Amino acid sequence: MGEDYRRMWTDLGLDLGAHDALVGALGKAYQDIYLAQKDRPLGMGYFDFVMSEVHGLRIRELLDEKKAGRRIIGSYCVFVPEEIVLAANATLVGLCSGADFAMEEVERYLPRNTCALIKSSFGFKLGKVCPYFESADMIVVENTCDGKKKAYETLNDLVSNLYVMDLPQVKSENGRELLKTEYNRFRKAVEELTGVAVTAESLKQAIRTVNAKRAAIHRLSSLRKADPAPISGLDALLANQVFFYDNPARFTVSVEKICDELEGRIKEEKGAFLAGTPRILVSGCPQAVPNWKLPFIVETSGAVIVGEESCVGERGTRNLTDESGETVEQMMDAIIDRYFQVDCAIFTPNPDRLEHIREMAAEYRADGVIHYGLQFCQPYLMEAIPVEKALEGQDIPCMRVETDYSMEDVGQLKTRIEAFIEQLR
Ligand code: SF4
Ligand code: SF4
């Protein structure tokens, strides 16, 4: 099997030496962070397997799909509608952007003061270590923050299959019209790529498939309201991360199984942490695989994370798409309505997000909120200040964290986070 995988990675054009280094580091981090946890739900064994095969079996499956005539589409943002991709007989995968790689080379293309997420997306491409990127027939990027917009101009010179989606920045009628135009343009582009027209039937089925995986994640989130929390924030984050990679139907079944197990745990009052452990809501920038730094620090400092107001979390999954439409146009409208509710910080103004953070803090019975901002991410770092003020005005303690993917500040962050948790007790 090992040789078979190596041939597959070579055929994809990966740099085997660099890839070995990345996979080794990922495996070590997983062992130290995930496998070191106590009292994990048995169902997490599925996600351990997925992570051990993230560059192996899953890539083999995608390549088999390609052989059978399906197309693979890679993306970096929750605004790329999976419903349209599935309805046109393609598969959507999230692309890696949660670790520093090939930074020296990256900084030949991007300024040093670019957020870690954007730098990471370049590093995985330039370092030739991402089999998802290399398997994709189309890479969809989006005009969201300024950093992404300008970085993608550069990325366009490095790859031939980039598709740029324009996105509104204001929640107005014009903004919705722009999203509609762009989603219809995207549908045509995917249809051209696959040679398969989206029909009312295929779109309805696709909406059902994506809604089912969202509903499974909603169920998992809802179980985290219990005290003691039946699952760690680290494990729940992993499920939210795998949401972007896995086969949708298999993912849904696996999450539902964990939920059955967690319901049993709740009945027995068994938790991943003791009852009364301080509960934290994390809000802010997305945490892509393998960015587990913040939850690891929080959950080894005496608190449990009970929710993520994040694109890898509830901002990305919270709304379902209305399934009741009968024509492609009606269902496209439902898709536009669903995605237009995503309250990313690139929108101005963005009052819905603050409301959502408050709602989540109450629903998940959070004792405090940690606002997670990546260094140099203007939209989220700027929004963090009014968010903190508004929460503190309502007696919800909030702490702003600004960090990157390096491990240099772990000690300093841990000291600050321990002090914050102490204040919540
Ligand atoms: S934070 Fe904004 S730009 Fe980033 S993935 Fe989410 S919606 Fe997309
Ligand atoms: S983390 Fe911030 S700066 Fe980085 S890509 Fe997302 S919105 Fe842009």
C-alpha cells in the first residue's frame, strides 16, 4: 500500500521528500494533541482513521471518481456552494490552509504581513505537498478580503485552472443580485467542466445531501450544550474540519453515530471534562486542518470549548437550504438566500455576526468568549474590538487573541488564557 501511495503522489507531481516531512509533522501533531486526549467518544475512531488516510485513501477515492468521469473542485471558502457542484456531477473538497509550509518561497510572492491562512494556501501549492490541490480540475477562489483578492491575482499566474468568484461586500439588494449572477455563472462553469447539466432532480438531491450533513453537525453542536460537555472542542472541531474533505453521505452517517453515542453519555452524565468546567465559545477566523493550536491550549488550561462561531463551525453550517423548490430557478434562489446569510467579516456593516455570537454564547451556556484573530487579518481583527465591547457590555467576558500558525507564542498565549479561565471560575 505504501508504494502504491508513493506512486500516486509522484503521479500528482508532489515533492515526495517535502510531502514526507509534512505528513510526518501532521502525524506527530495528531498524536500529541488528539490521541493524548482522555475519554474520547468511540465514534471518533472514524475521524482518527480519516486523518490517518487524509493524503492516502481519500485521495485514492477522488482519483477513482475522476477515472469514472467525475470532476473534482477545490475551494477555500464557505461561499462556494456545494449543492451546485454535486448537482453537476462533481465533488467539492476544501483545500489545505492550516499550517505554515515553504514560507521562504511564499514570501517571494506575498508580503510577509499576509495572514497565515493565505500564506499557507500558497505554501501547500509552492511546496508541492497538497494532493487535493493537485487532484482538482478546478480551483475556485473568491473576492472576499483584500488579502485573498490580491493573492489570487498572483496565484492565477502559477496555476491554469483557477476560477475567481466575485462576492458582494454589502447585504443589500444589489449585493444579492451580484451573488445571484455569480452563482449562475458558477453553475454554467461547472456544467461546462463536467459536461453535465444541472436539473431540478439533481439539484434537489444535492440540496438534500448537503443539508443532511449540515443537520448532522447541528445535532452534534446541540449535544455540546450539555454539562458536562460530552465531547471536547478539539474533537468537535475535527468533525467540522473533516466536513470539507469527506464523502458527504459517509460523513453524515459517521457524525450521526457519534451523536447516538453522545446522547448515551449525556444520559449517564459522562463528559469529556468534569461538570462545571469553564465553557468557552471561540469566535473569529476559520481554523483549517491542521490548525489545532488554540483549542489545544484552551483545553489543556482547564476549560472546554463548546462552540465555534467560525466558518469551520457554525458560521459555515448553521443554515439549511430550503428544499421545497420544484424548478432549478427556484432552488437556485433558495441556495442564494441560504448563502447570503453567511455573516463573514468581509461584509460591511456586519451586525448579524454580533447577534449570532450573543445567541451562541447563551445557547451553549458559554462562560466566556475567546475571539480568535489571525495576525494581519483586517476584517476579523477590526471586528474583534466592537465584538469585545458589545459582549462585555452584556457581562459576557471576552478575550481577544491575535496569533498565527507558529508555535512561538504558545507559552505566552497559555499564560493569558489560563488567567482568563481563572477569571471565569
Ligand atoms: S471567513 Fe469569510 S472569506 Fe474566510 S472562509 Fe469564511 S466566508 Fe470565506
Ligand atoms: S483570515 Fe482574514 S485575512 Fe485571512 S483569508 Fe480569512 S478574512 Fe482574509
